[in-house]
Amino acid sequence: MRWWTRGSITSEYRRPSVLRRLWRQRAALVGVFIIAALALAGVLAPIIAPYNPVKQDLAHVLLPPCPTHPLGTDHLGRDILSRIIYGARLSLFIGFLAVGLGLALGVPLGIVSGYYGGWADLVVQRLVDIMLSFPSFLLALSLVALLGVGLTNVILAVGVSTIPSFIRLTRGAVLVIREQTYIEAARAVGTGDGRILFRHILPNVTAPVVVQATLSLGVAVLMASGLGFLGLGVQPPTPEWGAMLGEGRNYIFSAPYVATFPGLAIFLAVLGFNLVGDGLRDALDPRLRLV
């Protein structure tokens, strides 16, 4: 076989990268665009927001969308567009920190539970069973009621509620990986557990954990908004989508735009994370790596 023929066969079956596979999925690209736009709006809020988000203007309350206020004003005369832009910063911040907390606690516990088994697995799984006996939102609601309202407590409550899913997912992946031949070979040559965990186990559970984390970001934003809607999240006058939605429910018939636009912002954020998560799941699927 000539060198040029061999090269053409190699290039024909060359595995596309994860980013290239992700780039081919239009739905995932839409999700990336939505999240990037929301994140950019949050970062540039002091520059692009047309008004101060907390400044009241009682002479212009409940104005419908108009050229000076593209999304209208709320019951205190505050510009809704400016509050949504600033709210993007806070809502995404809560989501990322809460999921980061879930990752930091859930993944190590899942690895220990799946790799060592025995009493470690028994204790961790019973803890997970107790946490899963509560619906996620009810668990977060109970934690906020116990800890009190405030930004830090909302992050803790939402983050703790995401831990069981990471533990279960990681444990299931580790139970499969630890039986693989290369793990047995590593043990046979005297490799320590720490090296096996960090060099062989952790890299192989990264893909499903990344997908779960991306999907959990949407759930975290939705859960934090739900707490804000009930008045148990970030407190006024700080702009936060859930709290804005809660304030607008009193004017749902007389001024529906007060609640509609914050609700659309929550919808877009959750949709964006779900689209990106679905795209990553397909891009990281080993069965699709030659597609």
C-alpha cells in the first residue's frame, strides 16, 4: 500500500474532536449563543443597562413597553430591561456556584462509594436515599427555612440539592470502570489506589459528569428563581429573575409584562443550558465518535 493511500485511509477515519461534533449540532449552538448572550449581558450590565436597576421613579409606574422603556416599568417605576440585565448576572452566578458545590462534594463521594464499596458505599448511599426522599425543590426550601434567606444560603440550599444526582451518576460510572482490564492491570503492578483514582477513574467519569453539570445548571437557575418567587431567595431591591416574577404576579392582569419578561429570561436560561447539555451528551458519546 502506497504512502498516500495509507494517509487517505487514516484521514478518512480520523476521529473528529468534541468541539467539532458539538459544532455540527445546531440546537447546541443555539444553546451556546443563548448562554453566552446572557452571560455577556450580566458582565456588561453597568455599561449596557439603560437605567439604574434599583432606582425608583414613582411618576412612571407600570408603564407598558415604549421607546424609553423597551420592556416597560414595574410597580415602583424601575426599568424592567435594566433589572433583567442585572438579574442575569445574579441568576447565573447562583447557578454556577451551586452546581460547583454539588460537583465538589458529589463527585468525590461518588468515586469513594463506587470504588471502595463496603461500609463507605453503605453510608454514602443511605445518605443519598435520605436526601432523595425529599423532592429537590422541597429539600432546598427546607434548607433555606433552616438557614434563613439570603444569597449565600440560597447557593448552599440549591447546591446541596444537586449533590445526590452527582453521587449516583459518578458511583454508577465507577462501578463499571473499576472492573475494566486496565484497572486490574494497574492493581497487579502495584499501583496505589490514589494513583488509580486520579489517573484512571476520574478522567473516565468526566464526560457524564460534565453533561450532568450542564443540565444541572438549568435546574439550579430554575430552583433559585422558584425560591425568589416565594420570597425566600435574594431579597429586594436586588434584581433577581425569580423575585421579579414574584413581584409581577400581583399585576398579571393589569400589567402582564411585569411578570412576562422575567419569566421569559428564566425560560431562555434553562432552555440554553438544556440544549448545551444535550449537545455535549451526543458529542461525548463514544458510540458517535466516528460519526
